[in-house]
Amino acid sequence: MPVSENEERRAVDEAHQRQPGLNDTTVDALGELSKALETIHRVRGHLYSVHQLVGGADLTLDRVVKLLREAGHGEMADRVEQELLGRNLLPGRWTFQIMEEFDDGYYAAFQEIERDAREKLAGGRRHIYEAEMKERRRTHGMPGHEATPEG
């Protein structure tokens, strides 16, 4: 059930309680910004998966080259060794370089802007939107619906 702008919002604990004057639209915006950052955290994880998978595939090529040579396919072994082994994934970049650029650029900027927005608009408090949603949706007094671990 929607709560009017003038009604007090309740969060599950003091650490997630909105500060006076913090309106619903700002809480919604901060919630969406947090959600977007969480998506970027997942992107980062996928990039690390790419980093590890490509690195593993490259190391496997050592065995491919060896087996091709043993099987008498020296020309194909040479091609794999020269054209694939140690090849850049993107121009001038192995995956570790892509990760470093991502971490130091887009990822760092995204985290800094989200943190700055929280600090300036919500006194640094995180997950206000979710904490209020939890309070609205939980069944008070029901096991498994405690507000906090201490509850």
C-alpha cells in the first residue's frame, strides 16, 4: 500500500532510516542508482570470468601445439602457436589490461558517484529503499521475519 509523501517512512533499523526531509523521489533515485551499481558489480564479475576463461584457453593451446606436433601436423601447430598463442583479445590488450582499464575507469567512477550521491543526499546511508520495503513487507512477530539479526 503506497504511503503519502507526508507519512513517516519506517526502516528495519536506525542505520537505514531516512533522514528528515529526504523525499520519496530521492530515495527512489538512490535505490535505482544502487541497483545500477549492483549490475555493474555483476558485469565486473563476468569480465573476470572472461579474463580467467581466456587465460585458461590460452594456456591450453600449449598442449594443443604439442599434440599437433606429435601427430605430425607441424604446419597447423605453427599456425596455432604463431596466430593464437598469446594473441591480444582486443587491439594491444590482454584481458588483464582490459580489467585494469575497467576497474580504474568506469567501475571506479561509478562507485565514486554512487557513494557521493549517498553521502550528499542521504547522509551516507545505504539501501534505504530496500530497508523500507522490508519493513512494509515483513510480518511482525512471525519467525523468519525479524527486522535485524538481533530481532
